[in-house]
Amino acid sequence: MGRVPDEIPQEEGWKLNRNHYYQEGWLSTANLRGVVGVTYTTSHCGIDGSTQLVPPSRTNYNLRGHRAEVTLVRWNEPYQKLASCDTSGIIFVWIKYEGRWSIELINDRSTPVICFSWSHDGRMALICYQDGFVLVGSVAGQRYWSTLLPPDVNSITSGIWTPDDQHVYLGTSQGDILVMDIHGATVGKANLRPGIPITEMAWNCERFNMEEQPETQNNLSIFPAANTQPRQPQPYLRPDGRPFVMAACLKNGDILLLRSYDDVIPQVLQTGFQSYFVDWTNSGELLAVAGKVKEIAVKSNHTIRYINVLHFYNDAGLLIY
């Protein structure tokens, strides 16, 4: 999470300085003992390792409260909050106040969380559970809608918000993408590869909207109006007219670059990785793919070893590094 000043001037407020904000800030980590770590990091360093900026008064925090292994941590940058989930199904939302991190919200369904995703404006959270339960709530803890997906959907493996925060995409173990709107209605479905699980999905838009948004975007209706039909997803376009690209990762090592959930001619990246993770640069120009490949050593009785590999692709699917 990029660094916001501890004390913001009331007269001028705070404006995003991209050169500083995206090159210094807070790194969150989680461990087996239930501890969430928050550590200050910066890339503004000289040759001798000395930082060129003034660090905060305290640079390391250990957040305690979980009593089981913490499986994921997720920053909410517009609201400066942190969500953490553990294996018992407990979700904590942390907030920093007067120099200390404390628990603001607790959610406990006693069911493991598969994925947790904040909307790009930070106002909503998508939570998917192991039993097929899907919930969308507000940053303040209010439940907007929830649903239990039918058994024929199989298990949910991933979930993300669309760039406009008006739909959520749910990936399943059977290779399906389910599209649901902000009212909880299912408005689309597509199968990428029959029987091949989707492991991860990621749009190449900015992770959060840190600048002030127009009033028409800030005041989007959360609750469904009477007698309205579900709004069908439209192509998601950048300000320059180019479409956003979503990387849909399959368990077999293939990555599909989609312009929409039902893109009929996606770009296919055959990584050959056994397991991997992906992430876009904030500009959306490069996709980093970190994984491992299997190598059989003939000279040592055909023993198998794994080699870690990092690939960088552009948004057209070309291997750059």
C-alpha cells in the first residue's frame, strides 16, 4: 500500500504524487502463527542503501489477533485499511489510528475463505468461501447481498471486480467464468477450457482509484431498483479507447488474455509452468508471471527437480523478458 502522510494538511488536503506514492509504502505479510506483519518499504535508495526520503516514525508492526494460520492479506488503499483471513474462516479488517493498528471489523462464518477482493474504489468487498457462499459487503461491514451457488457450479477458485466495479467475475474448478452484477444477479457465463480449473484472474487496470472520481461514478446505486433487468457487461475501455485486458490463469499452465469474459479469440500464453502467480504493473503494460518448471535430470536416475522462472509479457501477449 502506497504511503499517505500521517498528518494531512486540512487546507490543501492530500493529492496523489505518483512518483512517491507508488515507490514507497507498506508491505503486508502473513505467517503460520497467525501474525500479520506491516513493514515500511521504499525504492528511493542511494548506492549506500540510505533512503532519500524521510521514513515514518515507526516502520514495523506485528498485528496479533488471529489464532490460526493467516492465508491472505489484502490492502484497501482508498480507505487505508487492511483485511486478513485465516484458515478458520475469520476475517479481520484493520485500521491505523493514532499510530497503532487495531481491529475495526470481524467476520466469522467458520468456513475457509477462497478469495477476498476489494473493489477499485475501495467501497465494497467480494468474499468467496469454500462452500460456494459468495458475499458482497461495504467497507463499513454492511452486507449488500449474498448467495449460495448451486452444487453444479462446482467450487469457486477465484473472484475479482471488473474495472468499473459494476460486476464480479467468479472462476470455477470446471473452467467457467460466472458474471454477477452488484445486485447479485447472474448475468453471464462462459467456459474457457472444459474441466480445466481457473486458478487466478487479474485485470490490467490500476488496482485502486486513488484520485477523486466524478460524482456520477461515486454515487452508483448499490441496491437494486424495482423491476429492473440485470445490466449486461460491456467491453471495458481505457480513457484512450483501448480495451482493458484480463489474464485468466488455468491450472495446466496456459494464460488467456481476454477483453471480456466471453472473448472468442483470446491470446493464449503457454507458460509450461506447474504452478504460478501473475501480477500486472500498475500501468497495465506488463504482466509478470512467476512459476516453476519441471526438469528431469537423466544423470541422477531420472530424479525430478523444479526450477523457478519469471516471465514478463506485454498486454498483447508477447514475451519481453
